[in-house]
Amino acid sequence: MFRFVFAILLGFISFQSSADDRKLEFILKDGPQVLFEKTVGIDQMQASAAQRSLSFQSPVYNKPMAYEGLSFKDVASQAGVDFSKVEEIKFVALDGFVATWSKGTTKSPLIVVTGEQGTGGKFTDIGEGKETLNPGPFYVMTTDPKEYNNWIWPFQVYKIELNYQAPKPDYYPSGAEDKPVIMAGYNAFKSTCISCHSINLEGGDIGPELNIPKNITEYRDIEYLKAFIKNPNSYRAKSRMLTFEHLSDQQLNELIEYMAYMGSLKMLDKINE
């Protein structure tokens, strides 16, 4: 009798531990005003969002991958967001990575990936520098893998901040609206760099701050920066920084012009905040 009860108890514990209790935190803003904060479980998302399947040659794993996911638009709507009014989204990862998306960043739909096909919601680890990371709890992708070069897909996503306005961030190059080179560099920085790096302490926490107290162009020359951005591994073995060999010399020059310009817009008072 004891062994029978014990077996039932073990089965119950196993069932409980296998339950999928993943959640996403949502913060909806209208400019600086927070409209609501809400946490939505995966069961709620799956009950109302359209199911999506993705199969392609992965630009991350460099091999064919197949995923299961949910329409992000549907997931946001289920959380109470009017997606048609959203101007900006920040996807926040467990390790401090912040991927900022705004209208026009991508052309294909966003998908909240819940796992690889046939795995019951599991992911294969990704090698990042000298460590491996699991993409869970959620991986956000677009349906077109070619867009990965323009907007780095965030994984380990646990929090999503949506805004009905697109406020100018502290890394915006104020006064450069009539300077197309600097604005092009700003747009490139916003789509490819701000996820890991910060300027004036706004941005990701994985890579170093690039503007305060010293702007990176004050202590690194242009040719070094261009070569390092293209291939960090040629300087640091197993660098966690992604390679950007697809960027042209013109794009790199625009990016560095922008970073240099931000040296005149340092927010030094933020250091002691």
C-alpha cells in the first residue's frame, strides 16, 4: 500500500514539474506614462493567439531549424494592447539584452517562439562567446530570416515594454536632423547596437557604455573601430559580440560618425544617479 501511494505521489510531482509555467511580463506606456503592467502565462497566450510554424536555415545556428510559435500581434492583443497604436517595443532578456523594435524596423510579422518543433517547448543552447545560453523562456523572431541582419532577434525574453509613442531616447542625436550621415548612423545603431551597448546609460547592459564619461571615439581610432565591429573575434577569441561583416564601409563610417557626434551630447549627470 505504501509503495502504491508513493508511486502516485512521484507521478504527481513529475506531472507538476513538467507543467509549462512560463510567463511574459507586459508594460504598456503612452510616452512616459505607464498605462498598465500585466503578466500573461503561456496557457493564456496559446488559447487566443494564432499558432505559427517557422522552418529555415538559421543565421544563429547555421543549420536548418524548425520552430513553433505564436503571432506576437495576437499575444499583445490578448494582454490588452492595441497593436495598431504601438510605435515602439522593447524586448528585455534575462541577461540584460534589450532589442528595440519600432515601426519600419522589420517588414515581416513578429513571432513569439515557444520552442523547437517536436520538443515540447524546448530550445537548443546557443553558443555566445565562452558560454552557452538557452534561448528560453521565449525567443522573438520575424518570419523572414534575412531581416536578422537588420534587427537581431532577442532570446531569453521575459519582459516586453510597448509604447504608443516613440519618445526620443537619450542616445538620440539632437540637432543632427539635417545631417543625413549622422541620422543614418543613429538608425543603424538603434537597430544593431543598442541591444547590447548603451549611450548616456540608455540601452543594453551586455556590452560597455560608449559615451560617458568618455566617448569611444576619444580613445579608439576609426580604423580600429571599423575592423573590430566587423569581426570582434579577430581581436578577442570567443568574443560574445556578434560579427557585422555584412556592414559596408559606408555604413560603418555612418555608425562611427554618429557615435562621435554623441560625444557632444554627454549626459554626465546620469553617472551618479
